[in-house]
Amino acid sequence: MSKSSRKSDLVPPEDIFLAVKKRKSIPHEFVLDALAPLAPRTHHMFGCLTIYVGEKIVLILRDKPTAAEDNGVWLATTKEHHQSLRRDFPNMRSIRVLGKKVTGWQVLPTEARDFEEAALRACEFILAGDPRIGKVPNARRPSGSRANKLAKSAKRAKLRNNTSAKARARS
């Protein structure tokens, strides 16, 4: 009889319910409920939940024990919109965990008294198509692309040929 490497085979039947992997909880799930009419897509990234509407990334939901001051709803925006958004979201600020440099990302922090109200207002802006929130991520070339592999392979072959030619010249 062949051995199976499946984890469920290692768990006694009476403990099978304890072996089920728990799904990650969704931080600030009310935001997803508010954006439901737009059929948002989500992805887990860096321990947070990213929210996409169409091709745009619009928000990141964060609730982590590290750098807790940056927990909340992160708005994908650009520096040129910070001032006008700050009028709508007085407690919005730059994300500290990203360093001192001001980036396009801004946070509606959970520690703010108006956190839920502000987060829902941001959802209303997204539902209305407000151009200040959301950006299309830069396209990235896959690190393991075929072109990269071929280029590296050609360099190695050239190096081997040069090394072999030098060795033959010495002998």
C-alpha cells in the first residue's frame, strides 16, 4: 500500500475538525459590504487585504499587531489629491510604516473617532467614481520570464566558451 503525504491522513478521525485551516478574517469587512454593488476583487498582500474595482486598486484594509498606528483603510491616491481629500477626511494622514517619504497611499486610521464614518464616505466616493481614489498598478514584468531566462542562458554559454578557449590556448 502506498503512503500518502496528505496531512488529513496524519490526523486522527476524532480530531479532523481541529485540523481544518482557519480562513483569515477580513479586517473592516463593512467596507466590502459597502462596495458590493461594484463587485470588487480582493487579494491578500503583505498581511493586508487589497481591494480592486475594475483595473484599479482602490483600498487596502489593514489590521495587524505590528505598526498598529497604520491600521485602518488605506486609500490609493496620488499626492496631488491629498489636500482635497484631507478636506473630506480630516483624520487622513500618510502611512508611517512606509517611511518618512510621502507616498500616494493615505490612511484613515482605526484610532480616529470617525473611522467607520470616514471609511464609508470613502466607499461612497468610490461608488460615485471619484477620480481621487484608485489607481491602476504599474505593470510588472515577471521575474521568471522566458526572455530573462534566455538572456541568462546565453551569457552562461558565452562565459563557458571563453573559459574553454583560454584553457585550450594554455595547453
